[in-house]
Amino acid sequence: PMQTGILMVHLLYKNQDPYLRQKVFHMISKDSINFNRIIAIWQSLVNTHEVFRTAFYWQDLKKPVQFVIENASLSYQFYDLSTLSSRLQSVKIENILTADS
């Protein structure tokens, strides 16, 4: 029942889903960041915790069905905004987050 309620809230409030969390990480220097290590750590979390691999089927069904994806690959994107002004960085980040929600 709780998961069904979460799904209903998501469908009703697509652009302001209280359960959707997005995070932006600001890196000081891309030269000192091991991106492969960051990806591996996040993938390890996905592999370990079912909550990161849970989805719903609901379209064309009488009742939503929740399921866990056995093997899920992490989806990620890195953006280098260092050449943009602070204002343009903020605009670009807002656009990315809006498109992803």
C-alpha cells in the first residue's frame, strides 16, 4: 500500500515529486577527481540495495506491480561547466535538473 501511494504521488505531482531527490556535486578540480572510482562506488550501492533497483509497472494494469531489477546499470552524466560564468552555470544546472525530473 505504501509503495502504491508513493507511485500515485509521483504521477500526480510529476514536476514537484516530493520523493524525487536530485543531487548536484560541485567539484573544485576535475584533475583530482577519479570519475571511474565515483561511478564504481555508486554502482556498488545500486548492486547492494534493492531500493535503487525497484520500479513499477502500472500502465494498462488494474493494479500497479512493483518489482526489483536483478541487474541494473547506473545511469550517469558528467558536465564540465567550468568555462561558464556562475550565472550561466546556475541556469545550465537548473535546465539539466528540470529535464531530468
